[in-house]
Amino acid sequence: MLANWNKMYDTSKTIIFVVDTQNSEQFLASQAEFSILMSNNSLIETPILLLFNKTDGVISPDMSYLMDMFEVDEHMSERSNFE
């Protein structure tokens, strides 16, 4: 599905990007895809929600690490439509 995501952007009114915090092996791949999403100029007006899922799992994720990795503070300051 990754290859087709950008084809769905034109019809999307909102984007919810979910990161599985219990799957640390996918963090870098998720971060790379999220970076591509956030750099897409056609999505400047589209509301985007970054959701860290399973934060209450058996292995507690380091949320400050994830927040830094996904540049949450930067996106929050640059976009009014980012949560």
C-alpha cells in the first residue's frame, strides 16, 4: 500500500498517521514515510494527526525519543493543522 498512499491524498480531508509503539523495528521506516508525508506541499492545508498507538503496552516506549524522532515540536510550531 505504501506506493499508493500519495494517490489518495487528493481525496483525503484528514490524515491520521498511526505509529505502533510496540514495533520498534518499524520506527525508522515509519519515520521515513511520515517525513515524506509532511514534506508533501499539496498537504499544507490538510489536517494531520500523528498517533502513537499502544503506549500502554508491556514494553513502555520512550515517548520523548519518539517525539524527537518524528519532529513533533517542529511540526506543531510550523502547522496549525497538526496534532
